[in-house]
Amino acid sequence: MYLGNQPALSYTSFAKQDFTTSATTSYTLDQPVANENEIALFINFVRQEPTTAYTASGTSLTLTSATSASDDMYCVFLGKAVQTVNPPNGSVGLSQLSATGTKDSTTFLRGDNTFAVAGGTMTPAFQANLSSNQSVTNNTYTKIQCNTEIFDTNSAYDNSTNYRFTVPSGEAGRYFIYGNIGIYGNTTTDVKNAYLSIYKNGTLVHENRNDIGSTPYETQIPITIASILDLSVNDYVELYGLVNTNSGSNGLFLGDSFSNKTFFGAYKIIE
């Protein structure tokens, strides 16, 4: 009887070495050994007694009496068993995986003992910030122009013209998409509403709203969004925002190199 998975069958054989004999007492082993007790030596099919008939250390084998060219001699490495095991289904866990991982800005997980890494790296991936304030028309959805790349593993984010991430060839799958904007209404306590949306191929797919509700309204408010999308090759995603002010004046998406209030990013999920 046993608990869990049925144990795998194990097949064990011992390494063997055949020698070309001559009138000598010195031979070289294919594998190093600690001493003569780690090999079984046969001369003319008769097993020899360790220490008495031979000694061994490292790869040196020394006989007490010299052989002749007509002798048949071989040894079996008792300390070098060659084993083949086929593990059963579902038997491999974290302890069987490598635990010498590293982490850097372009590869989120690499070589670590996690099932995510066993499948690959979490790329393509990018993040870009808005480097300076972006003026926007009041109560109008506007694409957020995150123009400063923090990282872009596959050069798949356009940070100068379309401000969009496009799925590269061979990289279809599920992606985690995220973004944040800092909203400013240009005048004191003027922001009534702020919206932040993810667009896929030019169509709104997810939206988050921050509605103040009543006076006094806010001068600045943040808003965040995140989603997981199934994306095909050449699908693209963009980040849009909306500012609705009480006065009807235009608003701002806040951007600067110090606080990074507005940013946009994505990475492929390993499955």
C-alpha cells in the first residue's frame, strides 16, 4: 500500500570498464574512486580481493601482480550506479525546480523556482510615464500620451505617435493591463468627475469613474484602472481619460518626471 502517486519504476545498472591488458601492474580507471572497495575487479573471470590483489585511488588502479597480454580484465564501479527514473504524473513540485533565480527590469522572473518561470518569462512587457502635463478638452475622452518609456522588452509600445501597445508576432495571450492618471481642473475645487478607460483596437472595453458627487469639488484627483485582456497578434491597447470640471474649463492630465502621477503599462501573463 502507498499514499499519493504510485512510485515510479527504477532501473539501476553499474558502470563497467574493460581493460586492454599487458605486462604491467598499472592501469587507468575511467571514473575516479575513493579507494579499491568502490570497484569489483575481475581477471580471467575471477573476482580479485581488494587491497590484497589490487589498490585504487582516483583514476589509478595498481595490481599486486602484473598481468599478461592474454588476460581478460574488467571492473565494475560499485560506487557509480547509473539510474533511470521516470517520475509519475503530478509528482514534480517546487522543491524539484531550480531556486537560483534573478530579477531585473526587463524580465520580471527568470530562473526562479516558481511554476510561472517553468513556463517562461512575463514578456512582452512595458511601462511608460507622462513626462509633462497634457491639456485636455473638458468632458471629452482623450488619449493619454505617455511618452517616456521605463521599459519596453519587445519594442511593442509606441511612445511618440499613437501611444499604444501592439501585440508582437508570436505573443498572443492574456495580458494584464494597468494605468493611472492624476487629474487637475485648472481652477480651485473644480473637478466634478474623472474617467479612465482601456481601449482595445479603438473600442472602449473597461472604464473606471471617480465621481465627486456634490460641492465642494476637488482640485486634483487620481484614478486607477486594471484589467486582464485576451489579445491576438496585432491587437493594440490604449489608455484614455476624461476630466469634467464644474466651470467648464479645460483640465489637465498631470505628468512630471518626479512623481509620475500618470502612467500606462502591460505584461503578458504566463499560463
